[in-house]
Amino acid sequence: MNSTNHYPLYQQTVQDYGPDIARFTAGYERDPARRRELLQEVHLALWQSLAQYKADCSLRTWVYRVAHNVGVSHVQRSLRHAERHSMTLEEIDSLPSESAEISLTERRLDLQKVMALIHRLAALDRQVMLLYLEDMDAAGIAEITGLSARNVATKVHRLKNVLAQQLGMERKSA
């Protein structure tokens, strides 16, 4: 397929998933200027990849797979060039809580705090959490990351507990 044949598909993809792609890439880069560059990289990779898209999976899964792969490459490059320290889930779990206990019904989630904590996660945990926040199910996340669906579900459960603890929220017992 030449570049002009998949232009309508790219346009439709950007129309349908553009805001999602921008939000998703924000999880890979906290610096606004570098985030814009990353978003451009994702769009370029998406444009190039659509020539090979055969509908073996949903377009949504394809878009997130491309964004995920570009994001992973970006994080790996950043780690080589920066003094940034990613933490494992266990290291973040041992950090002291950042906020006082507040009733869950009276508290609003502060997106900046959530994103700051997500930025501190190791790359794979960050990717799983970002895909989960994009409303992907465990099977979809597994397909994108290469983990098993069971492993994804376990990671999501643990990550949600750690994020809730770090944000000072108490989870209700079921």
C-alpha cells in the first residue's frame, strides 16, 4: 500500500483516537516540549504502520500497540541520556504517603499527582497502568505488552493499590 492509499485511514484514526493518543503519550514524558516531540513520533510511526495494517486486530489495539512501542523506545532513550531514576512497584509501595487521609467521598483525584506517580514507575508497570487508564482490558493489555492476561490483571490490581496508598485514599473492603 503506498502512502496515499492509507491517508483516509490515518485521518479517521486521528479523528477517532487523537485525544487518546495525546493523553496516552503524556504518561511517557513529563516535559511538555519533549511530550510534543514524542506525540509527533507516535503520529509518524502510526502513519507508517498503517501501510501494514491488515485488520488482524482492532484499529484501537493497533493504535495503542504503535503508541506503546514508540513510548517504550522513548523511555529507553531517555534512561540512557538522563539521570532519571525509575522505581519498581515494590520501591514505590514502600514510599511514605504523599497526602493526609481524606474521605474518599470528599476527595477528588488530582490527575497531576497520579501522573507524577505513574512517571516514577518502571517502564513495564507504567505501560500497563497507562493502558489500563485508557480503559483497555487485561486481554488487550496483554496483547500489546506481551504479558499474560493473568499477569496484567495482577499488576493492575497491585498498581491500583499502590496508587491509592500513595494518594492517601483508603480502599473500602468488599
